Amino acid sequence: MQAIGIDIGGTKIAGGVVDELGAITGFQRVPTDATDSTAIEDAIVAMIRELAGGERVPVGVAAPGFIDAGQSTVYYTPNIPWRNEPLRERLEQRLGLPVVVDNDANAAGWAEFRFGAGRLVSDMVMLTSGTGVGGAVIAGDRLLRGGFGVAGELGHMRVVPDGILCGCGARGCIEQYGSGRALQRMANAVADAGGIGTALAAARTEAGGELTGAVIGALVQQGDPGAVAALAELGSWLGQACASLSVVLDPQLFVIGGGVADAGERLLGPVRRAFADHLPARGFHPEPEFAIAELGNEAGVVGAADLARLHEDPAYAAFAPRG
């Protein structure tokens, strides 16, 4: 069964037709104005109509923010003016197609579980480290949504009491220590300290006074000691968060995605070491593996489509191939 997945971002909407093996057979991307909710809805409808080509196909929409447990209402999105928006109902009325709505990190995590790094396990946690930190939890082959639909907001798990103020209003969230923005802050601190930060300081001057993620990433790939040290600090925070999550969820696998994950093993090394240092009662039970996400920027589209297929036929996931 073909399905359509739509991934809504702050500046663009991506959509694709996805087959049962997770392959995208048709793809579109359009820019969006995040301040105009009507224009966003119109763009979604136009994209789905073109991708569907007049066929009746299930549609999954991945949106940033809080989605209710019924995969229908957008409680809140931080970058789009949706508040208690009945998005599923509105899209179904306009399209005449079955629609489900889910959180974008949930969709990406489900895609990795079904077709990516997690396809061989039943219990998995995904952390995405980009502008912020997102997450998804798969427990017993099921996506964990919680009683109200907003489970898996892993970026707002507190790791430092009274730590750095987060955009959510709390202090000390892992988003402030394990995101791309956190990496920039850490790299700037290393550059200011001199010593191994000399190359970072020079790169910052050359870039006009700003250390971007791309600049830091390039230095990491070159093995620059300062950039690697900043990445290791970020990885240690993610490892500590994983240790806490492991005590609660006992996953077989942690998958790390997002732009920071492009560093690959240079990131996973510090994550594993910090995890080992902070896991209680270590050595008395099996421990999870760590892997980099495999599906990249297409994960949201693939996961949203697969969740739509699952909603249309609940028995689908038990019999469909994975990966």
C-alpha cells in the first residue's frame, strides 16, 4: 500500500509517496511562511493532491509540537501559530482522504525503527541533536505517545538543576547541553580559552565573528583538538541523558540523529563513555547499543507515511517487512 508522508518544518514542507519498504517514489519540497497558518495548510493540501494523483491513499502529517493521542489535534507548535488546531479534520474535509497527524520527532523515530538503524530491535530510543533536541520512544514495537499524546519530549528532560534557561521556560534541559546551539556555545568557550581553541578562534574570525555548525563540523572532521573537545563535551551530556533514560525505558538501542550526528563515531565515543560512567548498577544486566540514524532528512516523510499506513490497517506493522 502506497502512502503519503508530509513533514512540516519552520521554513519548508517536504512530502513524498512512500512504499511499504520505506522507499520514496515521488518527492516534493516547497518553502513556507511559518507565520501564516492558512498558507501552510493550503500548501499541504496542494502538495497532497499532486502527490496522490487522484488516487485514494492514506496521508500522514508530521508537525513540530504537541499532538493529541488521537493523532488529530495540534495542541501547540512553537514556530507555527497553531493552538488546538483540528488539523486532521480540516485536511480530511478538504482532501477526502484519510489523514493522521503526529509529532515530527515521533515520525522520524518510527522511520528509523521500521526501516533504519532500529529495524532489528523492538525497544529503541531516538535522540535528534539539531537546532534543539527531539526524541522518540519505541517500546515493545509500539510508538510511545503517553496518556495525552505528548510523550517523548526528551529534549526537555532536565539534566542540570537550575541550569541554563531553556526556551520551554525551565532550566537545565538537555536541549541546552546536547543541541547544535549548545555545540556552538561550547566551541566558542573553547575558542575564548586559547590553547587547543586556537583554530576555532581563527575560524570564528574568518567567518565574521560567528562559529556556525558547518564551520565546527568541518573542523571536527579534520580532527581539530578544540572542535573535537567541544563535541566531546556535548556527547558527554547526551550520554548522561541516555543513562537516565535507560533506567526508565531499558531500550536495546539508542539512535542519535540530527545535524550533530554527522560527526558519527567522533560523537558516539563520548556518548558511550558518559553513558558507562553514569549508568547505575553497571555490569549486572545487558546494555544497549548506540548507532547513528540512517535515514537523514527524509525520515520524517517516511515515518509519517508509515504511521498513516498503520492507522489505516492496524495489523499492517505485524506482518509488513522492516528495512
